[in-house]
Amino acid sequence: MTRRTVEFGCAIVVVGLLAGVAGAATTLLLHAVEHITYHYSFGTLLTGVENSEHLRRALGPMVGGALAGCGWWLLRRRCEVPSLSVTIAEHRPIPRLAMSLDAGLQVLLVGSGASLGREGAPRQLAAAWGDLGTSRWALTARDREILLACAAGAGLGAVYSVPLGGAVFAARILLGTWHPRVLGTALITSSLAVAVAAPVTHLEHPLVWPDFELSYLFVFLALALAPLAVVIGLSFDRAMTAARPGVQPRTWLLIPAIAAAGLLTGICSIWLPELPGNGRSILEVSVNSGLTFGAAAAILLLKPLLTAAFLRAGAVGGLLTPALATGAAAGSLVALGLNQWAGTDLHIPAVSLSCAAGVLAITQRSPLFAALFVWELARPPLWLLAVFAIAAYSAYGIAEIRRRHATVAGDSEITDPPERH
């Protein structure tokens, strides 16, 4: 056994453990910022927003946005924070300090109520710490590429307790391969990270799910929802691509711009307390059948618009959970409408998550990741994984057919996926 093989094996363990610590650290910091912003002690972010005064709801995200904008202004004046996926793919050196500071600012912004995903921060932090922990070992450039991608996937897996989703994210989305060495590394690192972060991130899902005898109905609904998921997913992608500036702004205008996006989110949260944060609150009420028809329609419109507003202002954050929440709102809208006007009795959580899986398959360009991520996140019975997979693969298939027709016709608008920070 060569030294490189031994050190690569040790690096897998080190990267997995560090990714778990990164996931736990960002989760604890996020919760601390949420509690300070909305002045609550127990419960979820939604509980904190609902119980806070209207003035705090409006001004909390604005103050958090101003602080994060000030931080990015100071950071970007001194150095560039490149995209993690591009840095890994092109074998560039990881700017550890810059990426760690950028991750902290993302957590500050999302914790104060910004409509952005929180998964970007643990991915960056896990990659930076993993690079530091393995920097002195005899590893090739390809070894480091695999380890850093797996660190990013493990960081994602840690914060959401989705070991399979984190592994598929690393192997398929970041590295684009099914090579056994890559997949094995991704599974080990993601599983270790989830285990380390579990005391901080573990969530219970005490829901009553539909019986297996109704599986045929949900398969039909998954197929029927696929065109809607395609429309929502492509619209979300186009909105985010149009909103993201070509070059990240570096002037002091970052501060008022992000603060204004925060104020807009805060004002909207006076009527819709589900809007602040990465989208977990929307998933929470969708899965617990707590949305009304009007609220679902408003969230379907406002969630992507607020996310786009933060991107346009120059903020950085994930898009995974905002897309997931938007899809869940669309699925809830369909289920509530059918239950109200067609007299059906559809299981709203299953329908909303099926649509969410379809939307996520479009935005992440990976139906397998979408199905696994939604299933691990909600922890429903195993047979619903097949339903989510059908929804995801059907939506992805429709989008691929559309993309190929558009490519032949010369429409490049939907041929290139948007960059995922």
C-alpha cells in the first residue's frame, strides 16, 4: 500500500469530520442570529417571526442586510471570493480565509431573514477547512479535486441531515461522475459529516403519511405535476440568472442595496411570516398543511422575487432551498385548489413535496439528487421515494426535450444552467 493511498484514506476521514464540524458551526451561528433578530428563545424561525412585533419583523432583515453588506464591501475591497464549484473544477487554490469570512456573512444574512439558502456557507467552510486539514499530504490534483468536492457535498449533507443527498451532490453535480472511487469517498465523507452534526441538526418528522395502497394515485399526480414543475423550475432559473450581476459589486452601495432587500422582505413578512429565511418555514407549513390557498399563491410569487432582489443587490447565498420552497408552494396550491373546488381529499404534504422534487430536478440538473434530497429531508415512507423520483425524472425529461428543441432552434437562453455559488 503506497503512501498516497494511505494518506488519501486518512484525508477522507479528516474531510468528513471537518465538514460535520462546519455544518454544526454554521447551524449554531444561524440559530443564534435568528434568535437575536427576532428575539425568541425556543422553537423554529417561523415561531420567532410569528411572535415578534411588526416593527422587529420589518427592521430585523434590514439591519442584518446592512451589516452583511458592510462586511462584503470590506471583504471585496481586499480580495476576490471566487465560486466554489469553479475553484474546485479548475484546480485553483482555495482562498481559505476569504471563503470562511464570506460563509460567515452568508449565515448572518440568512439568519436575519434574507430569502436565500443557507447551504452555501457550510459548503464553503467545509471545503476551506478540508483543504487546510489535508494541505501537507502527498495528494495529486485529482485527489484534491475529489476531496474538496466531497467536502462541499458533506457540508450540505450535514446541515440538512441528508447523507445520500450530500454524496450525490458531490459526485454528480460537482464532479459529474459515477466513478466508484468518487462515489465511495462522497458517501463516507457525507455520512461522517451528518453523524458529527446530528446533535445540532437532527429534526423529528412526526407526520402521518398516506397508505401504500394510494401509491398509484400519487404516481399519477407526480406525472401530472411534472409540466407545472418544469414551468416553475425554468422560471426560477431564469429569474435568478437575470438577477445575478455579471460582476459582484464592490462599492459602498452594497450596504443600502442589501438593506433595502431586507426591508422589503421584512415588510412582506408582516402578512406572510413564512417568507424570511432560506425557505424552511415554507416547507414547514406546507408539510404540516398549514398554508391557505391565498398564502400559497402569494408565496409562490414572492419567494423567488425576494430571492432575486437579494442577488441583484449583490448578496451571496444558496438557491437550493428557495427553489425547493417555491416548488412546495406550487404543489400546495394545486392540492388546496383540488381539495377546495373538486371535492378531493389529497394529502397536501405528499403533493407539495412531489412538486418540490420536480422543481429541484430542474434547478439542480439532477433528478436523482432532487428525489433523494426531498425524501431524506421529510423522512416519509420508502415508497414515496419512488413517487418523488417519478416527479423529478418526469420534470427533468420534459425540460431536456425542451432544451434540445431550443438548441436546434438556436435559442441559447435555456441551454446553460445558471451558476450555483
